[in-house]
Amino acid sequence: MAVPTLGNPQNTIEILKKYNFTFQKKYGQNFLIDIHVLDKIIRAAEITKDDFVLEIGPGIGTMTQYLAQAAGKVAAVEIDKALIPILEDTLSEYDNVMVINEDVLKLDIPKLVNEENGGKPVKVVANLPYYITTPIIMGLFEKHVPMESITVMVQKEVADRMQVGPGTKDYGALSLAVQYYAEPYIVANVPPNCFMPRPKVGSAVIRLTSHEKPPVQVEDERLMFRIIRASFNQRRKTLANGLNNAADLNIPKEVIVESIKELGKGPSVRGEALTLEEFAKLSNRIDEKLKGEML
């Protein structure tokens, strides 16, 4: 692959100077300046000419250039208006890139995928702003955007959280949500000196390969995730107390206690001890009892 014009510090500095660009703290901007890391991301995402790629937060277009060379078509969603003229410049050679100046959290991504890729699954690639990593990833899954995979640069700690199992301190609602929708795999750890400006924390590239169908059967997906969130909101509390105190759940105490007992767990069990499969079973039991009460 020919080395693109961006991806090293000198060229990045030149572009920023040319446009008198200042980094916006509110957007969590850290631009990648390491060609090896860019190569790793493209390889991990397994981009081919048959692919439609959705890139979130292209910045000055560093990774977008790589994606444009590897993919059939790229839609790059950038929230910062000041970056749009820069992207028009750095991507001027590529006729297979569309730049969308929008907040990705407000964008109708299923509609975009439908119009631009005939509803076929896309590949998502991003160097995500760390402060909104979770809402972006969960938004993609919860909107049921047709996706083959998400390959993203995130804070190292968040990448770890996405792939751990029960009983570890990093295990939580994010681990369960990601593993319900996808298979997580950490591709590479990335030190702060690979970015401009340098973040204060280490980063990691993680690939989330979408499941064809969820690994567990659950009657009411939304109820299960409300139960999961409630059980981790107060980690020190027992599972029964956590669910009983959750304002948005409104489940009678006896239903909670009975359901946990039927799961074969003692009254002192905590949410962090349950696997995804156990949360699905618990949710199904609670759902069944609540529906029974309504009859």
C-alpha cells in the first residue's frame, strides 16, 4: 500500500498550521500519528473493496485516507465544523469518501446504511473520543445497525472492560452489553506517544465482531439490560437489594427474591458474579412472573 500523505507527525503539524487549527477539548481530539498503528487497524478490520465503511471522528483524515484506499466506499462522520475544510483538502484525491458534518449520536445511521449500502452490513472503524466511547458503541448496537464488525481505538481500561468475565473488578454492564452483541478481541495496545496531542492514558485497538444471533435467549432485551444496569449501579449491594432499590425497575421484592432463588443462587449473591447466560435466565424468570401477575 502506498504510504498516504498523513500518518506521520511532520505532515500532521503542517496541515494543522496551514489551517490554523486548534484542538477542541470538548471533542476529545487526539490525532493518530503512527503509520504502524494505522496499518494494524486496517488489517484488523479486514477491509476490502467490497466494503462500505463507516468512520466515526475522522479528524484531519489520517485514517480516512487508508480506509479510502482499502474500501469500496467510506462515510466519515465528523462533528467539528472546523475540520470540514481540512477534510475536503486531505481527501480531495479520493472519490469514494463522503464526509458528514454531524453528531454521530444524533445521526440516523440505519437510514444512512440503507441508502448508501442497500441495508447490507457495514464495517465501523474509529479512533473514538474517549469521553463518549460507550454511548457511541452502545448506540450502534441498540439501534441494530447492520454491522459486520466495529474496530475502534479506545481507552485501554475500556477495552479491558469490554472483554472480561464475571468476578473481576472490570466486569460490568459494558462487558455484558458488548458480549451480548459481539465477540471482543484486543488487537493491540497503543502508547500515548502515537497521538497528537498525547492523551494521559494508554489506548487499545479492539475489534468487536457482531454475533449473527445473540449467544443467549432473552424474552425482553430491554428488561435484561435494565436489570444488568441496576445490579451494577450499586456494586456493593447484593443483587436482590440492587434490583429492589432501582427506581426505574419497579419489580416487587418477592418476585426478585424468588427469581434469584430459582436461578440456584443464595440471597447474598452480587450482580458481578452472574454470567450473561444467568442474567438472561433471571430476566426471563422475572418477565414471566410479572406477566403472570398481570393476568
